[in-house]
Amino acid sequence: MYSSDFVWAKILHYLEDRLTPVTVSNWFDDTKVIDLNEERLILHTSDEFRRGIIQNRCADYIHDALKEIFDSDAKVTVFSDEDLEAFRGKNKKSTSMDFNPQFSFDNFVVGPSNRFAHGAALAVAQHPGEVYNPLFLYGPPGVGKTHLLYAIANGIRKQNPNANIVYIRGDEFTNELIAAIQTGKNIEFHSKYREADLFLIDDVQFIAGKESTQEEFFHTFNKLYEEHKQIVMTSDRKPSDMLTLEDRLRTRFEWGLIADIQPPDYETRMAIIKSKSTRIGLDLQDDVCNYIAINITNNVRQIEGTVKKIMAHRDLNEMPLDLPNVSRVISDMFKAEGSNLPTPSLIISQVCKFYGIDEIILRSTLRNKGVTEPRQIAMYLVRNLTNLSLPEIGHEFSRDHTTVLYAIQKVDAELKNGNEALQNNIRDITANINSKL
């Protein structure tokens, strides 16, 4: 798994041994790698004379370097400015993404809890790569982080329809990297993210603790940052609270601007309810809006779901939108005290996501270090975060209660003995679980 910069540096070193360093400096000083895959290496120089020299006299040397160092039979092509413009125009659309136009700055209800983050996101959309790079937004689930992420994308797309905008979730970034390694498509993976004009990553906390993922993200971040491409990240916690995140990434996340988004206050919740209901053609009286705002205090996403549920009952049951009817149909949307305990399935899924293993394997009888430790941690967390008994936990993992007890005691002993790595892993996994409640 090599970056194009690494490959080109090796090639230049190879050429210096055969053409002398002075010759290489003269002919390749302004030459850049545009694309690299199994079939071709595309270079670019604006100087027509140099392009002819490279194509006619040096292409064979470059091909020999690829063959000798990387066992690659890629064809060497040198682009002119016109070739490069045509190439980029042809390939922009293949990696660009479309975003729901409803996620805009106009549709984002601004209040004291999100005003700073909204202002920063708007500035980034208006001047990408120039201010607040990277922009790091953090806060609990459902408070509008992804809305702002999409609003930035839609804002930049409006200014520049050909902008190469790439969006990914932290856990999906890991999964794509694993797939690229397995299928030998590392170069395509690099190109997808490192050629972006705007790189958006949601829930970046999920890359913490994954060595290969962090290594890949480090190089992607560096290339985009050095080329003044805009990077925007969201997370459920600030970088300093990502205990298993590498220090070199943590410091880079803090290079730009960090903005938190907190749950909306009462006035903002009222404004959100009225805005969302009006947008979908729902006329709610103030007493109904007040009832919703008082009972749903943390999550904008839940407010939206409540409004949509009211509309569904109005349309399907011809329900009058008075307070008694509304309170009856949405009462189940409010969490009862003590109902926010995580399920065993949620805990197991978050442990598997953290360690990058399949749930089927975790629940299986397979025994090796890569599976045994995560399985024991999952048992420990289920015991500590739920009300399940040992036999009930054993049923989740197809084990008897003595095996569960041994796993819990083993993890507990490691924690008491000061296993800092294990402590940090459990803290991060627990934070991930809590963010899903």
C-alpha cells in the first residue's frame, strides 16, 4: 500500500542513479503525479519542451523503475495543461456525491447552543480551504452535526458544481480500507479521498484505536491539508477525549477550529418544532408545540420524528391536532426513566465496530487473541451496563455462565492492575455505546 508521492520519490531516486541528480532536477523539477494505478502512471508538466523530453527519452527509465521497484507494468503518460483539464473534467463526476438539498443553512434553526458552529460552517462553505481548516464539530447525537456537514457540501456545490466532494463515515472508512487491501485496490482508495476538493467525515471517533486506519487517515489528511483542500469532521466528543486516537492525529484535528453543538434550549426547540411542522404542512398550536418542547429536550432528530408521526396520524386517522390527541399518540416517543440502558446487541455491535471484527465471529466458538479479548470485553460491558444475569449473558454468546464469569473477572483484574490500553479502549467503546442511546 503505497501513496503516489512515495512511488514518485522512489522513481526519482532510481532515475538519479542512471541520469544523474542534475539531469533529474532539470527535467522533472515541476513534474507532478496526477494518477497512478495498476495500468498507468500519469504525469503532468506545463513546459512543452520538458514534456517531450520526459515522454521520448525518460519514459522507458520510469517504466523500468516501476517494474524493478514495484513489479508494476503501468504505462507512462505525460499530460499537457489541456490534457490535465480534460482529465479532471471527465473524472470529477465519478467521485462526487449528491446531498439532500433540504440540509441547507436556510433550514438550520440557529440558537445559543449551535450559533458558533453554524457560523463556522457557513464561513467554511463560503471560503473553503481558507478559514477554519480543518473544521471539527462535536456534540451528542441528533443535535445537527450532519445537517451542517451536508449544508457545507450543498453550499460549496452551489458555488462550484464541479467540486469533488467526498463524504464518508468513520466506520465506513475502515471498512473500505479493509476491502481495498483485500482486493488490491489501494491506489483507487487513495485516489478517491486524496483527490477530494472537500473531504467530509462523519463520526470520526470510530477511527480511533485502529492502527492501519489511522495511518491511512494521517496521510490523507496531510495531502489534503497541504493542498489547501477543506476538511470537515464530526464526532460525539472533542479530540482530547478520544483516548485511543494517535497523538499526531489529535494535534492535526486541533489545527483548525473546534466547535461544539449542545442540545437546544427551550426557545430553540420551540423554533425547531414550528419550522419543521410548517415545512411539511402541519399547523400545530402553541400548546402542542410547548408540550413537545417540554418533553423532548436533547435530540433534534427525535423532535423531527415526533412531528412526522403527528402528521402520519393526522393523514391516516384524520386526527384533530389538539393537545389530548397529540399527547396520546406521541407518548411512546418520550423515554421513561431507566429505559436508556443499552441492549446486549448494541454493546456487541459497538465492540465489533471498535475492533473491526464481524459479530458472527465474536459470538462464535473461535478462539484466538484477536477474538477472545473483544469477546471478553463485550461480556464485561454487558454485565456492567445492563441488568442481565450471568446465564442470560451466556445465552447471548452461546456460552455457559462460568465462562462469562471468567471473562468478567479477567477483564476486571486487568483493569485493577493498571492496564492503561484496556482502560482507554473500554472508555472509548462505552462512549460509543452511550452516543447511540
